[in-house]
Amino acid sequence: MRVLITTCPLYGHFYPMVPLAWALRAQGDDVLVASSAGFEAAANTGLPPAVVAPEADLGRMMGFTRDGVPVPRPADPDAALSRSGRGFGRLAARQLPGTRELVRRYRPDLVISEPMEFAGPIAAVAAGIPWVDHHWGPALSRPTVLRDAGRDELAPELAALGLDAFPDPALLLDPSPPSLRFPDALPARAVRPVPSNGGGAVPRWLNGRPDRPRVCVTLGTVGPAVLGGMELADLIGALAGLEAEVVVAGTSAHVAALAGRTADSVRLAAWLPMSEVVPTCAAIVHHGGAGTMLTALAHRVPQVLLPGVQADQRANAERLHATGGGILVPREEATPGTVRDACAAVLDRHSYRAAARALGDEIAAQPPVASLVPRLRALTAA
């Protein structure tokens, strides 16, 4: 079977699909990953990439219409989601011609796309190929303004192909544990999430048990921008006041900015494989990204969530907060002190650890990725 995976040029969108890609490869199927130029994540995971569009300026995609008219960021949350969604629609419009050409040349039997990549599904349906909607977490596994706006932006492309609506997938995959799914979640096939955060060397200090409870702080590839007006150094300084070892994991630039500004109890580590760091932690402080959240839950670690401006982060954080597996610190309330207090709570209170363990048990009970391969092959024979 030949499988085409399509993704926006964003790490958090692509990495959750890597375990399935390798499950297919391990059983003899061919896999190709399509995205915009400059996105090196596929090659870094050992999967062959295919460029279908020039390098994308995502800020411009969100901030300007196709005609170059500025689109200011609105204060209303739904309007902000619509703005972002249309930006992803404009990205898909750029990727669609190259994706359709790749489909004609590569002739895949199946297309697998992440929830904000719309070119792959359109190209698949235009070629009469089934497509699979591979979600990352709870926020987008239900009807949302974000996805609706992106699809609305593509009305001209859909009309040109004789489609009056965005095509439905042959299958939707949801890695969220049942208790984390929203009540209005779309019908989906459950799959066990496998932590996939890219490569990185494992430092020697991770091989032993820490002398004190370890707290990991990671803000994703966006980094300190998710903190709004709060300085990362001030946040780390507040957390260093806990009886804990603090590990800051981020990009080289984000970590370098903290050099010489932290206490002895703080470890600064550029890009680390979170699947190796998180199991050693008693808590994790992060931005609400689905990949980080599910990695922590898979290892039954309670969380403090500081959702940034990305559309799904607040919804992820609200959902986890409701389960008791973590604490949401809203952006408008986040200070070094409030984050420190939240972290102290998840370290000290048994209820947070118990809720995280329960969610981790749910994840462990979900079907493994490899079990999906026969189901995917059956889609191509239908």
C-alpha cells in the first residue's frame, strides 16, 4: 500500500502521525510526507519528505487575505479562531496544486492528514482516494469554528472541483483518552497515542533518579511568547523556590537566553526527547499543546497548563483541568507566583496524581497504533 501523509509545516501537527507512519513502514507499506518547503521534521524522523509548496510564512497567512488585505487579530475568541482557521485555509490553497500533482505522480492508495491540513483531503477526493483524518487531541476532535473557517476559505477550490462541501473522511482517528474527549466529539476510532517529539540526545543525568521531585518546563517551539507579558526567567526563578529540581526544555535560543540567570537547582537543556524526560518528572509545566499533554498523561504525570494564543491550547487545558489531571492557569491570571502555587499544588496533592494515573490507564487500554494497519488497508479495498 502506498500512503501519502499531508501536514502543515508545524511540528506539533506532524509528530503525532509519526508512530502510525512507522507502523505502516514496519509492515511493508510505502509512506511519503507532503508539506511546504523548509519543513525538516519528516526527514528528521527518517520518513521521506515531498515539497508541495514554497516555504510558508504562517504569520502572513493568518494576518492577510489572499489579496493582501490586513486581518487584525480580534478580541472576540470565536472571531480569533475564525481568523486563524482562514489562515490555515490559505495555506491549504497554496499547497493544493502541488499536492494534487504529487497525488497524480505518486498514486497513493490512501491519504492521511492532520486536522488543520486541508489540501490532502481535497486532493484525495478529487482523485477518488479515501482519506483519514488523524487528530492530535481533544480540542479539534469536534465541530469547531477553527476548522469550519478554514474550509470556508477553500470554497473556490471546492467549487472548482464540483464539491459543495468539504469531504468527509473515511475514518477519523482520535488519540485522546475517553475522559478527555468533549461530549460533542465526532465519532472516531480510538488509538493509543505514542509520544513522538522528534530526536535529541539523552543526557547522562536523565539515567538516574533525581534527588528531589523533578519539574519539567517546556513551552513548545513557540517558546516564551506563550507567556504574554511574563518573563521566562521570572517564572523559572519562582519555580526554583520549590523543593524541586527544575528542568527547562526548549529550543537552543530559548534556553540560551536563560544562561547565567537561573538558580543551581535549575537544569537548562536544549531540545530533549520529551518521551525520555517526562517519565522522570513529578510534574510538568507547559503551553497546552496536545502532544505534550498526551505525552505527560501517557506517563501519568500531573500538569500545570499555561495556554498560549494557539487555537487548541486553551481548549486542551480546560478539558484536562476539568478531569482533575492538571491545573489551568489562564493567560490573564498567569504570574510567576500563580504558576508556582499551581505547581506546588500538583506536587503536594494526591488528587492530581490519582487523576493523571487514571487518564494514563485509559490511554494504555486504547488500541495500539499497529492494530490500525489492517483497518487502513481495508479502506483501500472498499
